[in-house]
Amino acid sequence: MGRIVAVCTSPKKGMRKRNVGEGLLVEEHGLQGDAHTGSWHRQVSLLAMESIRKMRDQGLDVGPGDFAENLTTEGIDLVCLPVGTRLKIGPECLAEVTQIGKECHHRCAIYYQAGDCVMPREGIFVRVIKGGPVKVGHGIEVVENDAGR
């Protein structure tokens, strides 16, 4: 099982997010108070601390939220999860992986601020099936994937 190391929001799209420590995942909407919420397939973004460390190893001064992810995780291999995988987040939340990585048509503000962006390669997106509180220290684990259905 992995764990949540940051819960991040931003008031506008295309900018770094700030770790607010805790939040509320809203069913079929996303992380309350974040600019990326809505009724679409990319309601919440996740990036592994392991991916952020790769960027640090290249000399970048980056941390949780700098790649515009909502949830920074540790101890769970996000990029290996197939679309359709269900994740239990914290004590109540259930989310489903809807997309691995994303296509960046133009270098975004994150790229220019951080010098690179791992989100297109290693970030994942989920939709919230069952909402509830999420905070730093909560667990995150796979509860079902396409192979198990």
C-alpha cells in the first residue's frame, strides 16, 4: 500500500499547486476548491514522489504540487496501473484510473517554471466514484483492476 504525501490545489489551471494538507474528494467532480474539478474524465491528477525525485536528481528544485498534481503519492507504482484500475484513497474514497499521462501540445507554464514536466509521462488521472476526505498520511491502494473484473 502507498500513502498520500501531499494534497494540492490551485485557483487557476496551468500553474503550480500548493500543498493544503487535506481536502475533500467530491463524487464525479474532483478535489473541492481546485481549478481542474468538473464532470470529465480527468477530475483528479496524481503523481508519485518517486517521479518528483527523478527531477530532483536532474538538479531541479521541485516538490509536491510543482507539476500541478492534486495528490502526490509514495509507495505505489502509478504508471503501471491500467486504465480502469480502482483505487481506495483514505478511509472512504474510491477512484478509477481514466488516463495515464497526457499529451502536451505546447510547453505549459509548469514546464517553464520547473524546467521539465513529468506529468505527461508519469502522471495519472482518475474520476471520483465515491467521495470523502483525503489528507496527508492517508493510504492509497489498488482494490480492483481490469484483470480482476
